[in-house]
Amino acid sequence: MATITFINEQQEAIVADGANLRLKTLEKNIDLYKFTGKLLNCGGYGQCGTCIVEVVDGMDNLSPRTEVEKRKLKRKPDSYRLACQTLVNGDVTIRTKP
């Protein structure tokens, strides 16, 4: 089991190892998308890049960046991830909508 701590929302989610970050964020009713992302997100397939989160702590507890993430986030800080492409394998602290 792992704990995802959401800084902006001051909430936590306890998830099974290997859980998808986007799905667990949405299940917790945490607003992941900015305005255009709410209208135009791809549904979690890594095509739009609108589910960006900042990993504040616990980067080692996440799956490695996928090829999709490497392309979409090439000009973003290393601490940014696409929630739809990220699997949680341990405790992590996340900032939504960086």
C-alpha cells in the first residue's frame, strides 16, 4: 500500500502498489485539469499532456518516465509527470496543476 499526498488539496489517498496516478486522483475527486484540459483531455492515453503534476517528494516510488512523457515533457522540469502515465509504487507527494 502507498499513500499519495496532495499538497494543494490537503488530502491523502491510500492506494495499492502499481495504481495509476490519474485514476486515483480522479477517484478522490481532486481537480487534475486546468480549464482547457477539462474540455480537451484525452481520457488518460498520454496524447494531450494536460494531466501534468509536480512530484514534490517520492519520485523514486514512481514508475520511470514513459517514451510518451519524454516527448511531452522534454521542456519541463524533471519533477513533472503525466499522471496518466505514472504508476505509484510507494509514498509520494504531489502538487496538481503546477
